[in-house]
Amino acid sequence: MDSTYYNTVKQLENSGIDSEYIQGWVGGYLGNPEREEQRQTEPYRVGYKDGKEKNTDHSSKHRVP
């Protein structure tokens, strides 16, 4: 793993981002296959897409109150 991966996950966790988004981001960033469709949530799908694109552009929309 590179420092970008660790720093981004730490930043997302410290910012109170939904764990489903983070799990999706990790999977997308690492190039893992997506979860089965019935187990995907909206935050997971958005995180997966952002992870594949190596950014966190939509993370703020998935902050846990």
C-alpha cells in the first residue's frame, strides 16, 4: 500500500464519513471486485466509483451526523 491509501482512509475516518463509503472507496482504490448488487448501498457505490478514480470528490455527501 502507498501512503496515499493510508492517509486518505485516515482522513475519511477522522472526517466522520459513512463506513459504507469508506469500504467502497477502499475496494475501488485497490481494484477489488464490487460487492454483490443486493449488498451494495448508495454510499458504497459512490465510494467505489471515487476509489476507482483515486479521489474523494463525493465523500462530503456521506458524512454521518
